[in-house]
Amino acid sequence: MDEAISNAVKNRLLSAFPRGTFARVDVLGYGDDPAVEPGETAVRVFIDRAGRPEENWDSRETLDDWFKANGEGLDKLHDGLLPSIAWIEFFPDTPERQAAPSRPDWGHVRSFLGNRANVLEAMPDFTRVATLLGPADLATVDALIMAGVAASRAEVLRWAVGRIRENPAYTELQERAHQIAEVRAQF
């Protein structure tokens, strides 16, 4: 991630909240974290404990309380303060999170989705399907994005399923599945 862009994004985010709200802000580009798609910028924010009791600090309640107390800053985010950001994750700051280079499984998180709005999500005929991809499959999907086949990982997967559906062998597969279903119904 270009340092000038990173600093600009970080400063813009910090401007929406009181000084000292965050222990650390990481601006992420493609390659910094597997969840960041090609061409995207994302942000990971560590909420400063700042004298709050250690008891239950790393909890869902802590995040809920923080979100309630910082509604004004969050409203600025929702109003388009960072229009080019794909997502922002908020975590209570802990030494373990500060030391880890990536997000293996940090438990409690609140996310704000930015520019990943997909018009198909509002369409009643479409269904969201979540999937996990290994490194080789993810690299393939990202290469298709960078080659201009699609604009996002979701679009690449829709494109790939469409290519399978267009293959004549798929029609034969459907017919055989229908035949098997008919035989199964006889039992």
C-alpha cells in the first residue's frame, strides 16, 4: 500500500473520532490480507482501552458499547467519509492482536462495509453463497479480476458458474441427476 494513500485514509478516519480513540489503524491493500480483493483498500482499527477496566474488555459487549458511544463518528463513515474503502473492521486492542501480522481468528469484531455494495444483493432472484478458497483457488480468482474478466470475487464465481452451465456436458449431467431422482423416488 502506498504510504501517502495509507496516511490519507488513516487521517480521514481519525478525523471522525475523538483523539485517542484508536490504539492502531492499519490501512490494507491487495496482498496485505487475503480478504482484500484486487483494487480494494480496507481498514483494520484497534480500539484503545484508555483506562477502561480489563474485565470483559475483549467482548461483544465492549464493541457494542463502543459503537453506541461513537455513533457520531460512525455516522460520518456511513455518510461517505471514506467512499473508496471496501470495509473497516473494529477490534478491541489486545497485546495478542497488536503482535499478530494478520487476522487468524481474533474473535469479536464489528465490521462496516463500504464500497462493496452489489446491486444483485437487492434482487429477489439472487442468493448469497459464502465460500472458502485455498491459496491456489484464490490466486486464480484474483488473476481473473486483474485480467478484467470481472470486477470482484463474487463476479468471478458467477462468471465461472455461468461457463459451466453453458457447457453441453452440464445439460447431460442435469438429465442424469433428474433420472437418478426419479429412480430414488420409486423407493
